[in-house]
Amino acid sequence: MKHKSTIIKFLIILVLFELIINVLKLIIPAQIQYLEFSYIFTVVRAIFFILLLKELYKHKVKFGFALLTVLAFPILIQIIQVCLGNIFIHFCPQQTNDIGNQGLIGLLNEMQNNDCPFVTQFSFLFYIEYPVFCIKQFFSTNEFSYFWGLLFSPYVFYFFLFFKFSLFKVFEENNRNPYLSFIPVVNNITILKICKLPVSWIFILFIPFVRLFWFYKINKRLCEIHNTNQSNAIWMTLIPPIFYAKLVYK
């Protein structure tokens, strides 16, 4: 029951935060919102998300519940935005008719599909169309802003955080400096030390395709250390952003 009260508390915080954002949209010019403030808002939501994962970890929720939370989090944000947006649309004095908008500004304006900065319609396809659009545009135009757009697309971003949080806790539970989990190469070396496997394997982990077999052996050892079903090692190797969480959410 404690984790339910935690979810309700974070839900209230999210509603208040989105309410503040909508108030700011009445004041801040739309172009500034899309460029600078959109990333700031995303970072703040990410902090809320990590704190929520931390609370769920503290309450020892199961992996299925944690995964459901990750899947529901961006959808829940959009539902809140739509509900508040339909209220605030009556107070919207801003216009975004600049036909010269390029890059992410143009994409966001196009997906908004109206002259109001508030989200007024729910679109699940947004979670698929947005990253696909960014990938296509990045390779066709080589505009780096689309790479950031891909990185900050809802599910790519939140599953990346889910993976990093899980790895952080794996390091912490094995008495290693958890902040090493954020450093490329060093984190793999530390995992090899946790598993008591040869550190020289790090060179093999740089070889495409071949590395998958060694990662499987490493993940199998991690499952053994964390008393998790070793069949999970296959999924940890193929889809680590999702299944590494099984090591910490039992």
C-alpha cells in the first residue's frame, strides 16, 4: 500500500508542475519555450521520474510494477497536459505562425497542429512518430538538433534513465562506487570486477556482434549474484534498458 501512496504523491506533484508550465506558457514566447525551456522541463520531469524509481525501489516493488510505471509515466504526463491544455486554451494569446521555423521548432509546431502552445489532443502515435522523424531527419540533413530530439523522445529517454538507475543500484548493492555506472568503459570494467571475471574481457566487449556472447556470460553471472533467474541473462543482453531492472526489482 505504501507504493500506492507514493504514486499518488508524485501524481499530485506532476499535476502542479504541469500547471506551472502552462502558466509560464502564457508569459514566455513560444519560440523560447520550444528551444530552451522545453529541455529544462524535460530535465525536471526526469528528476521526478528518478525520485519515483527510488521510492519504488525502497518499497521493494516487483519488476512488473516498475516496468508498468515506466511505460505509463510519459502517457500520464500527456494526459495531464491535455486536461490542463483544454482548460488553458481559453487563455492562450500566443501565435506560432512563423513559417520559417526549422528543426525541432518546426517539428513541434507541426505536431501541435494549431496556433496554441498548449497540448489539447492526446496522440499515442507521437511516441512512435517523433523518434522515427528525428532519425530520418538526422541522417538526411545531418542536423545535430534531431539527435537531441531522438535522445529526449519520451520512451527512449525514460528507458535510458530506467537502465542507468538499475545499473546505479547494481553497483551500490555490490559495494562499488555507484557513480562509476555513468562512465563509459569504466562501468564495464567495474561490472567485470563485480562478477570476478578477467578485466581483459573489456577489449572483447568492443567487438561488434562477438561482444554479445561475452555480455551474455557477464549477465548470467550478475543474475547468479543477485539471485535472479539466469534465463533473464538473454533478455539483459538483447534489451538491457528494460531487463537490467530485474536485478534490482525482484
